[in-house]
Amino acid sequence: MTVAQHRIAYPLDAPTYLGFLDREYLAGYVSRGGAAVKLVSVGSEPLAKELATGLAQLGDGFAHAAVDAASTRIHLIDQLFTALARQLDWPALAAAVVRAALVQVGFPAPPGAPTSISAVAAHHDVDAAELYRSVRRAVEQTVLKDAVLSHEFRVAMLRLCQDQLGRGDVSPAERETVLGWLRGERLPAAELRRVSLHTKVSRHNARPLLLSLSRWLRLAGHPGLVLALDLSRLAVSRRPPAGLRDGYYYSKAALLDAYELLRQLIDGTDEFEGLLVVVLLPAELVNDETRGLPAYTALRLRVVDEVRDRDRVNPYSALVTLGTAAATS
């Protein structure tokens, strides 16, 4: 089916667009390791909520996360990563990698059973120490030899996988330290050093961690990640009185930083694996000269089509309008 055949008459509604994303992106391109960033201009708050709800259920086997600029300082990539990390079940991801290692060495864990060495060895009636040595080598091969994963990410994931083996290599306190580090919690430096982590998640290492996460999800058996970013708060130009404030508000400088982060995500799609980012924009940010896309040319040139059909929408476009007629530049 050609692109022309996918041109849909206005107004484009949320179910139609969600079905398009599922069919044309997640089911094929993204699930095979591709990545895409889509900006969606929504004409009303109910439509934005409908789209966000649909995104949380989209795709077969995909992990999902949603980050709202009102509750997360979305212009800071380390804050974006930690907000995303708080929504993932890291022990379950590690358990999936350990299960794959057990299959690799020929002793799969029974479905639904724990991945601890003692339980798997008892199930197969083999020596636990020998099984542990084999599985440990397989896990280390998967985690430590993967050059796509950043060094710090490899260290953290190895600790979580070791915890799943249940041989005492990682204590419960050390496991919580690793999880707290991923989630951006403030932790004593001594506790981090105990698990061989020497720096906190910051703007210097957050992007490699985000790239590593997209790879890790696929190693854990997920086809990818659907990430929804709600930028509605960026349209608020003036903070309300102190008693009425709710969450974060963005200066012009912070707003431009948020647009730069989006620009970097768009330019970096060739590096990510299995990632679909859907950015929800209020309609006024498409054309507003002060706080909208025209305020940051580097992003606007990447997403706004200069030539558009007045009557039909192309859902393949980087910027799509839902619920209203086409936005003009």
C-alpha cells in the first residue's frame, strides 16, 4: 500500500491514528529494531487523554512509559531517563535475560518458576554449583560483551541478573541501591561504590543510558518501547500565583532546551533500537512564534512540512494534527 493510499481526510481521530501507528510502525519497523519520533498536535484536552490512554495499550509485547512535562523537568535528559526508569520493572527484565541464559546452557527454568539456581538445579536434578558456573558465564557474555550497552548500564544490569540467580552475589540492599540509582534517587557514594557505580545519572551519561535501555528491553524479550511525552505544560507562558502552582513551569530558555532534546531524539533514531516516541503538543505550540515550534528552527525544520494537502492528512508525516484542520506554518 502506498503513502498516497494512507492519506486520510481531516479530521484525523485518535483511534484511526493509533491503529495506523500499530500497523505501520510497531508491527513491523519498530519491532524489527527501528526507531521513530512522531509529534502529534492535539486540538483538545479530551483528545489528548484519549490518545495517551491508547498509547499505553499499543503494540503487542511492547513496554510502555509516559512522561509529562508538568511533573518531570523534561528539558533535562537525566530527568527524562529517571522518570522512564521509575515505570519499568527492572527485576523482571533481568529475570527474562537470566531465563534466556538458562535456555542457552540447556537448563530452562519452568514457566512461572523462579530463576534461582537452586530451584532450576532441583528441577533438572543437576549440580547447583556446576549450573551456576555455566549460567554465570552465559549472563556475563550477554551483558558484559554487548558493546551497545554503556559501561555503567552493564554494571547495573549484571548486578540485577546476579540477584536473580539467588547465590548471594548481590545482597537485597545492593539490589535496592542499583534500582535507586536507575530511578535517580539520592544515594551515599559509599553505597554506589559497593556495587561498582561511581557516578549518578546525570546529563553527561543519561543519553548512553537511554540508548542502552532500548537495547536491554529487546534482550529481555520485548520488541521495544512506546514512550509518550506530553508537552502541554510548555504552552504555559506565565506561572500562576504560588498557591495555585502544580508541578513545573518552563522559562523560554528551558523550553528551548526541551525542543533541543526532541531534536536530538529525532537525529538519533538510527542509534536506538525498538523505540517509538510520540510527543503530544497542544495545537497552539505548532505556530506560536514565542513558545511554539517556530521559536526553535532546528526542530521546526525537521518536523513541519512546507507543502501539505489542505483536505487530507499524511499520517507518515513527522508532525500530525488530530481533531482539527491542518495547522499552517
